[in-house]
Amino acid sequence: MKTEHQTTHPTNCLYSPHNNRTKLFRIVALCGAALVAGIVTYGCSTNEKHDQHATPPPPPMTALPPALPAPASEEAKLAWFKDAKFGLFIHWGLYSIPAGDWNGKRVPGIGEWIMHNAPIPVTQYEQLAKQFDPEQFDAEKWVQMAEDSGMKYIVITSKHHDGFAMYHSHVSPYNIYDATPFHRDPIRELAEACARHHMKFGFYYSQSQDWHEPGGMGNTNDFGPDAIKDTDGAYDKYLREKAEPQVAELLQNYGPVCLIWFDTARMMNVNGRGEAFMDLVHKYQPACLIDGRLGVAGDYVSTGDNTIPNESQNGKYWETPATVNHTWGFRKDDTDWKSPGDIVFKLVDIVSKGGNYLLNVGPTSRGVVPQECQSNLLSVGRWLKSYGEVVYGAGPSPFGEEFGQFVKTKDHNGKEVFLARNDWRCTTKPGKLYFTLFNIPRDGMIDLPDFKNEITRAYIVGEPQTPVLIDRTNDVRVAHVTRNGPNAIAYPICLEISGDKVEK
Ligand code: JFZ
């Protein structure tokens, strides 16, 4: 029943007759809703499907809250984001089935790029949809994992470059609800779980690259050079008929959207193409943030992948998108997980430079986040449960010398090399300096940077009754700690100071 559109040439995929069936379904579902006093289930086709598949039925649908009202200012719009600091990125799609292998061969590169890198023709790649049945997917578990890991927002791939929508799109049947035996909308289920957990929820959407559509950018193997699509109207047709309507769906049907993470802004900066997406966001979800990769100015800057700036950034607020291994989409050969200590260091480092950390997981085609990766994240969460005040809502370091310095050595671009120091990081709240110590010398003596304010109190974070001795040696203030600190990952101390801000 679902094979027709998958084998159809992709040119015919937009607005297919299939939509009539979806409309009919919507009407049936609406009537059902009236009958069961507002509680809609996924309807009859689910039963039909469960005669043949072991996938458990989806949880019943519940209502989602409305979009948030327009914030009073740009500053107010960013407020939640600046407090949140730590978010979960999820790259999940058909690419989790090949998981890095195609026709028995290992395809190097990031997992979600396999269609491009192998390369796999669109007619073959779209067949993967028929196998996609992530029977262990449980939205509640994913959101719980994010919460227990100390993450405050979730951003999931609603459509990656492969063009496959991971939600029930009425714009293109090339989506998880219509084209797979799974026949569920995991994004809806996640939106509901996020609403239950007060977790912010947002979408990655690949607006420019779409390797499934003849007019989308990036698939030169099947559809020829991008420069031609850019000028012959094909690209604009794709934007009008798929990308923009899909973004509009995401903004209208999934409750409050905290941000949209657009990506790889090819050919976006002309003909008002980027602005069209911006207008949609402003129209439907005025509180929704736009990342830095739309192609026109967003609300904050996304650094290069896995790139943490050497020093604090002035100007626009920023975020580092990062992998927890070396790929975004699941690859079965990549189990090189970042350790909990490494993740905590990177998080505190980023916060001390005034940014956010958006850390990615790539669930498998069965719908699970690899166990070892989860347990590492949960260790981070346990650290944050004790010491979260160092991170959430904290401001950047008033110092800077702790980051390291440029040295005379030049790199191949003729630029001076930055030699990083990783002994401690400082984050701040009014009247408080948090020093998170990552390297305790044998004598336990930590030289504090120079500042004029009096230190009125010093203690281990979360244990104000455990004082930390501060004295002065050779005009340097020293904090005395022990090597066997409160926590093996990092030792956070708080100094309360006179005045709100550091004076140097
Ligand atoms: C993009 C995607 O191509 C990739 O698959 C993944 O989704 C990642 C989060 O984003 O890749 C990029 C985009 C921009 C940069 C690097 C990788 N950049 O600006 O450095």
C-alpha cells in the first residue's frame, strides 16, 4: 500500500494524490476526537498494522500547549536559552539503518551523509523507509534521559539533508508516518513528552539541501549541478512547495517550538529565500529562536561543529554544536564516546566563555541511544545535579588568563597558535565566583587570579558548611583544597565577594 510513492520518481513526490488519503484520515481523526471527548488515538490503520508487526501501539495523543507569545525584546527572547546552557541534539533518520555501511562496505564520513558519500541513488535510498520500524522508540525515555543528563532543551532532526521527514508531514509522503511500517509520528510523541517534562523542544530542518528532491541542493549525482537548480527555478519551486510548507507545519502542529536549527545555508542569501523562513518563524512562533545557519542573521551564532572558541566572545550569543563520538547520525563502528569528565570540562569551558553546549546523540534504527553513550551522559547529569549552579544561568569569566595564550609558533595559515590551559574555569553570578577545578596540584594550592574585591566566604559548591581556606602568599591569594575533592570529575568551589562584579 505504501510502496507506490517510494518507487515513484521524486519529481512526483510533492503534493501527491496521497494527500487526499491524509486529509480523509484527518477528518476521521477529528470525528473520533469529538467522540472520545478530545482524546484522539492514532486511528484504525494502527490495528491493521499491528496484525503484521511487533511494534507496540503508540501512546494516545494528548493536547499540546499553544505557541508562546512574542517576547518583549530580543534579550527577553534569548533569556531561556542563556539560562539553559546545555541542550540535547538528536540526529535520527533513515541513515541509522545502514549505520555507516553500504553493500557490505564501510563508507567513511559522518553517518547521516551516507547517501551522499557512498553515493546511494535516490531510488535505492528511499527503499530504506520500508525497513524503518524503530520498535524500541519511547519518547518518554529519550526526554527522561535528557532531563537526567541535565539538559534543558532538545533539538531533533525533523528533516536532514536526505529529505526524509521524521514527522507526519502532509506536504510530502516521504515521511516516517506515511512511508514506513512504523506508521507513527515520533516528533509528535516527543513534543508531548517534552510538554510533560517542561523540556524545551526545537527542530533541526535542512532547508537548503534536500537530496530527495530534484530542486533541492546537494544531490548532484541524481539531479545535476546545484548552480542550474539555483537559476532555472527548480530550487525556488522546492523551497515554495516543500521546505517552506514543511517548516510551517512544524511551527503549527507541534506546540511551542523553542528554536529552529537551519543548516548549510547554500544559495540562501538571495531572492529573499532566507527571509521567507524567518517570516514563517516570526508569524507562527514569535518566541522561537533561529540559529546561525539559515543564511540570514539568526538570533545567535552557531560555531563550527565541535568548535569551542579559545576565548570569551563579544557580540552575539553563541552555541557549540558537538558530537558525543565522531558522527551525528548513528554509525555502528563509532563507539569512541567522550567521557563524562571531558563533557563536563567542555560544558564549563563553554559557559565560562559565554555560550551554550548542544551535544548530539545518534539513536539506532531500533530507536535507542547506545547504552554506553547514555551512561556517560547520565554521569554528567549526576555531576550537574550536585553542581548545576556553576552552569545554569551563570555568566562568563571576568578573567581570561585561565584559557591560555597565543604563542609565537605559527600554523600553516601564518596564524599564531593558541596554547590552551585547562586547569580551571570561572563562571559567575552576582556576588559569586565559581571556580571549577580540573587539575589539583599535589599541595592543593590554587593560585587565584588577581582582583580587588574582598572574599567574604569560600566553600565547596552545594556545601556552604564546608569552608575552603583562602590565604595570601607573596601577594597572591591562594585557595587550599585537597586532592580528594568532593567529586572525581571536577572540584567546584564558590567564592562570595564584596560587590556584584569583579573589580580588577
Ligand atoms: C552540518 C550537517 O551537514 C551535518 O550533517 C550535521 O547535521 C551538522 C550538525 O551540521 O554540517 C556542518 C555545517 C556547518 C559547519 C560544519 C558542519 N560549519 O559551519 O563549520
